[in-house]
Amino acid sequence: MTSNLTDLFNNARKITYVSVPLKEESEHETEEEEEVIEAAKEKAKLEREYEDPSIANARTIFVGNVPSACTQKELRALFSQFGTIESVRLRNIIPLNAKRGKRLAFIKKEFHPLQRTITAFIRFSDEIEAEEATALNGYLYKEHHLRVDMAQDQNEDAKHDNKRSIFIGNLPFDANDDDVWKAFEECGEIDNVRLVRDRATSVGKGFGYVLFKDEASVSLALRMNGNCQVGNRQIRIKTAVKKAKPVKQNIPPKRYRPPNKKSHKKKSMPSNDTDGVQQGRVGKRPALILKKQKQKQNKKKKHLSIKTNNMRKDVIQLKKKS
């Protein structure tokens, strides 16, 4: 046994270790790798850049009245049945602490206490897929009726048909779209509900609009005026009327007229002595002062002349008596 171990030990000494030289990277190869990395970064930047707004909005849908607890994954799972989704963006998030930012507020779910809904923009890979996704307009998702529309139609007032709409006022400030939806769902199929809210706090301003799918539903909704309540308030119902935008009057600019040298007079500056305002009292003009001085002098002269005439008469009478 010991002989076998000695043989193995002796054979191990005979083994020579061959050092394999490591392949040194040349400067040329490192430069090529850096160029490849930079090219990949530039390509990623180009992919992140937004496309032309008109093209991008044609493939993007607007989703309103989304529950504030909803995540991007849940929205992606809901709308992926219509096609491939490129991006999901959540908007109108009002954080509990404005200094922390909206992204951190969404991650920690620290919303304003009065905010119950948010909005989302979902971009598809094709325009047809985006149009098909609008079929979920009015879909009841987590007890919220979703408002789904094309993003490019959000800035167009032409799509809002006043013949199929009603104006509702005197709403509670904490009213939701679903509260209004329940109040008018008996009148007919509702296309969407839009409540005007404050951007800073997401609190309602007390009025909004209801768009029906049929014009006949408007007449039924108007009959409910005075007998419809949302929350603890009796709401006011009127027909939606498009207000005319104020037209600016095109007043032509005034032409510049150079001053006439003949008629132009220099503005007289108030002197320190008599002219202008002095200690809150308006000083008299020097011409008026001179005029009054002359009048006083004339009065004195008349008075002296009358006295001299009377003295002369008295002297003459005394001479006659003597």
C-alpha cells in the first residue's frame, strides 16, 4: 500500500505545468466593441422617441374612469385580446404628497383621498386594433364603467353631439361617473359620462355631461328634471348647448402721425416759485396775479382822485364864504 502511494507521488513530480498565454485584447478590438455598444444605445433612443403625434394617436386609445388601484399589467391583460400592445401610460395621478412626485405615488399607491379614478393611454401596433378596442366603451370593470375612445378624438369638439347630450348641474363635488351612470341608465344606452374636475385635486366642479347613443333618450332624461337625485342633491338637467366662442374685433391699429412743427408747442414746465402743485395746493398763474395787482392799483388811483376832487370843492366853498 505504501509502495503504491510513493509511486503516485513520484509520478506527480514529473508532471510539468505548461503556462498558456492569455490572449491580449488589442486596442482595435476594444474600439469596435465600444462602437457596437454606442450604436445599440442610439438605436434604443430612436425606438423610445415618440413618433409623429398624428400617426401615434391613430394607434392609441384613451381609457377614462379607470379605478385608481388598477395596474398597467391589468390593463394590458384586459385589452390584449384586440392585438399587440406597445405601451400603457397612466395619467392624471394626484399624489398625496406633491413633493414626492406622481411616479412614486403610483408605486406606493399614495393617492389623494378624494381621487378614485385615473386615465390611461394604450398604444397598439396597428390602427385597426385600436379601433376594435373601442368596443369596450361602457364596459363594467371593477364596478367602474370604462370610457374608451380614440386618443385623436379627445381634442376634437365635433364628435361631441349636442343632440344626444344633456347638461347636468348641482352635482355633489364627490360624485363619480358611475353615480351619474346609474341615475340615467333607465333613459337609454349611455355612450359616456364626462364630469368636469379640478386638475389639482380631482374634485368635481358640480357639473358635467351625459352622452346617449340615441337622441330619444335625451327627451326622457329632460323629464327627470326636478325628480332626479345624485347623492344628497337634486340635480339640474338641461339640453347641452354649444357656446359660441367670443369673436375678437379686428380693430385697425392707429396710424402714426408726425407732429406739426408750426402748431407744435413746447410743454410749459412748472416753475419752482408759483406754477404747479405746491404742498397740496394749486398755485396761481403769474398772469392772474399780475391782473389782480393791476386791479388793486386802479382801485387805489380812483379812490385818491375822488378824495382830491372833494378837497378842491371844499376849498372853493370856503373862499366864497369869506
